[in-house]
Amino acid sequence: MRAISDQHRHLHAHHSPEAWDERYGDQAMWSGHPNEALVREVADMTPRTALDVGCGEGADAIWLALRGWRVDALDVSGKALDRAREAAEQAGVEVRWLHHGLEDLPDESAYDLVSVFYPALLRADGSVLDVLLDAVAEGGTLLVVHHAHVDRERAREHGFDPDDYVRHEDVLAALPPTDWAVEQAGERRRTAPEGPGAHHHTDLVLRAWRKVSA
Ligand SMILES: C[S@@+](CC[C@H](N)C(=O)[O-])C[C@H]1O[C@@H](n2cnc3c(N)ncnc32)[C@H](O)[C@@H]1O
């Protein structure tokens, strides 16, 4: 028992807001460009309300806002959000930046688009997947994108075990066909941006529409 709780403690410490702030360091971590799959999947949608979960330095949220979406964007890292805020100011758009984890999203939240790119949501935090799905309004879209073909050994060498996190298959399994229509679930090649994610060349894209109850 003790070994398990120590392991959990370690996991949470490794993925605490402080650990993420430390990872973000003193200079921009990501490319500053919106994720390719976001641009492709969302370009034809009518802009309404959107939530970007784990928004990092804000490039996706800013791109959405520039296209007319009313965007809330959340992240546990204050450092990432400071950069996001600055980038939004430079782009001349308004985004509501929320400094907390997905697990602390208010119950009544409902968005027409909920996007999560390369999620760092711990599976051990059981209800996080429920919070994610509940955040999508009826008639709204859930877009979750992971890296495909993750090199587990390489990831573990960097202190990160992909199986500790909500995976593509976890999200897919949580979507009952009575309530959700899965519009896309599979691999898509991507043009890798510069930065720490540059070795990932394939996305695992899940796009699902939440049915409107009768
Ligand atoms: C791999 S990064 C992806 C950032 C961004 N979506 C992108 O595509 O560049 C994962 C992000 O999730 C954030 N994060 C970690 N735990 C979180 C949580 N519980 N809820 C929301 N975001 C979280 C991290 O701070 C980090 O910015």
C-alpha cells in the first residue's frame, strides 16, 4: 500500500503547477503557432464559445479568438498563462485566462467547442474525464489530440509515463453512442513545429459531437 501512495505522491509532485512552471522555464517553450489539427478541424465551424484545456502559452486560444470564438483557456501554469496573456495583448484579442486545472472547472460550464491538445491530465484523478465531457454543451464538439506512436522508453527517460495520463482510447471509451457521435478517431500526419514536440510527426485526433437530447 505504502509503495502505491508514495508513487501517487511522486506523480502529483511531478505534475504539480510548480513543476509545470519550472518546466516552462525562462523562455517560450512552444512555437507560438496554433496546432495544425486545430486549424484543420475548426476552420469550418461557426465561432461560438470555446474552452481550451491546458492552453499552455496560448497560441490555440488566440487563434480561436482571432476567428471570432469567445474563448476561455485554462492551465495550471501561471508562467505559461503570463506568456499567453502577453501574446493575446500583442494580437489584440480577448481571451479569459483561467489559472486552474480542468478538475476545478465549475459544474455548470458548457462550451460549443472543448479542445485539448496533448493533454497532461492524470488518469489517477478519476473524474477528470467526466469533467471534460460535461464541459461540452449539447450540440457542441469535443476535440482531443494526442501524439501518436509515443516512444515510451524515451518518455520515461524524461520522467514521464504516457500511461499515467488520460489516453486517446480512454476518451473514446468514455463516449457512449447514445450521447455522442464520433466524427473522427485516428491518425493524421502533422508538420511538426519547432520546440520540444518536434519529434512527433503524427497526431491521434478524436473529434466527437455531443448529441442534443430529445
Ligand atoms: C503538453 S502541454 C500542451 C500545451 C498546449 N495545449 C499546446 O498544444 O501547446 C500540457 C499542458 O497542460 C497543462 N496542465 C497540466 N495539468 C493540467 C490540468 N490538471 N488541467 C489543465 N491543464 C493542465 C500544463 O501546464 C501544460 O501547459
